[in-house]
Amino acid sequence: MNGEPHVALAGDATVGDTLPHTVTLSVLGIGVRFESNEAAPVDLAREAFGTWRAAEAGPDRGPGAEVAIRILVAPGREDDAAHAPLTYEMDGPDRVVISTPGSRVVSDVASRIATGRVTDTLVADRQHFRYGVLEACTLFILTRLDRIPVHAAVVTRGEVALLLAGPSGAGKTTLAYGAATRLGCRVLAEDVVYVQLRPALRLWGLPGFVHLPAEAGANFPELAAEPPTLMANGKKKIAIALARIGALPARPSADRAGICVLERSAGSASLEPVAPDRIAAALTAALEPGFDQFAGATGECSRALAARGGWRLRTSGRPGDALPLVDEALNLLEREP
């Protein structure tokens, strides 16, 4: 680290001089200051979270951030795998340790600081580092600050938003892509939306891309020539930038929302009104890994989302069959006072 500013470590919290590369961004509406001794982690923070920086976060060296992410990069090796293996270990309810063979980052809710030392080898694996380390340590803190993750895609049209909630494999992202390209919607979230409960209900997304199954070209001819890419989680997906298809929302949040609970059907697609208690029960049933960490807050969150009721959207094997029903739900929301 010769030539870098002196940085001492108090436990796992970085203290001392401000690191030379910094940016303050609004992430889910919360100010986050990213700092590093190298440019790459800060560049990746801009890539991951900087879509609305000009409108919401001010200049790089703006007001003090509510959360700090401090990453020290040093020369070093990981193992010989294509991507360094990542482990996530909870150290109490509000602290997680993210580690690889050569790197370690600690994310702590109480101090609102994530800090660690990582190898330049890990950072050079840009998307793996961005997704598995940088986004993970940031969102670990933010999701404990009244930003509860819910397993749903969200499409917006005008002033209204529609959640498409369902488990993995329910077709949320595919339906969101179809709504964007066939119904003129914008995509606020493709798989996870973050729900703020206070002072009022608000939905936050981190849109940038939709990641579709490799076989999506069978339903959307324009995707037939799109090559799938290997994601950091090992799955192959067709990545489509929302800006490319005109589906990037004007802002990263929505206040007026309805909800559809997706259910696969062996028959035709259908839309059925559902009472609030049944919507809330569907959202809290069988929480998948990751979402189950928020079981204590999910009940209140689900009741808030379901307060006005919603719909059960049964989907067939063809996404196009459900799109008129998504359009119908959006029309009903737009007519509400």
C-alpha cells in the first residue's frame, strides 16, 4: 500500500484519512458514500447504483452520507476457480462477513459502515465483485433501514405501479419484459422490490437490466439472436439494458401501487380479484432463502401492500397470454382516485 493515505482499522471499521476515490449516491433513497484507495470499486458503485445520481444525490463530494462503504484494494491472489468462491457468514443479527480465499468485507448495521480489504484479483472480476461483494454489503445495511425486500417484479405506467409477486420461476422477469416491450411500461424492479413503510408506503427499485431465461427467444422473436451471458450466480441469462428498450423509469420509486400474485396454471391465463388478507397470506407463505431473513418485518409489509386488495394472475406457458391481463390491472389502477 505504499503511497496510499494512512488508514488504521478499529475492529472492522475503517478510520483515518478519507480515501482518495469517493462518490456519494442515493441508493433506495438513502445517501451512501463509497470510498476506496483505487478507482475501480467506486466506478462499479456508479455502475450499480448511479442511474439517478444527477437528480437525487448531488455532486460526488456532497453532504455527508448516512451509510459508508469503504473498500481497500491490495495486490493478491484468489483461488484458481473462474470466480473466487464467496461465503456469507452472519456474526449476530445485524452483521455479515463476506469472504473469499483472499478478501474479507464486514457489513455492520449498527455503525452503518461496510469495510474490508479485497484483492485486486477479485476486483478485476468486475461483475462477480460488483454483484457478490459491493451490492451485497451495501444492501445488507440498507434493507435493515426500512427498505424491506419483497420477491416481486414491478412495472410502472404513468403514475401507477403494479407488483408481479411470486416465487423463483414464476415468470416475473419475463412478464415485466413483455409489459415493457408490448404495453409501453417501465420496469422498476425485475425480481426484488424494496418497500419503505414510513412515513408512507413507497416502493424502491434498482433497475438497469432485465435478465431473461436463455430460451426467452421462443416467446419474444426479437431475442432469438441475443446470446446469453454467464451471470455471477452461475446461471445463463439474456441481459437486456432497460435504457436500450426505453423501459428505464424516470425515477427509482413509486407511491401508487397494486399487486398481482402470480400462479402458474395448466390452463388459460386469468385474472381474479383477491381480498387483502389472502394477498397478505400469499406474500408471507414459504419465504425463499434470503427473504426469510426478513420474516419479522414481512407481515407488516405484506399487509401494507395488500391493504386495497389485488389480483391472482394465473399464467399459462405463453407470457403473451397474460399481457392483456396485466394491461387490465394497470387500467383499473389508473382509474382509481
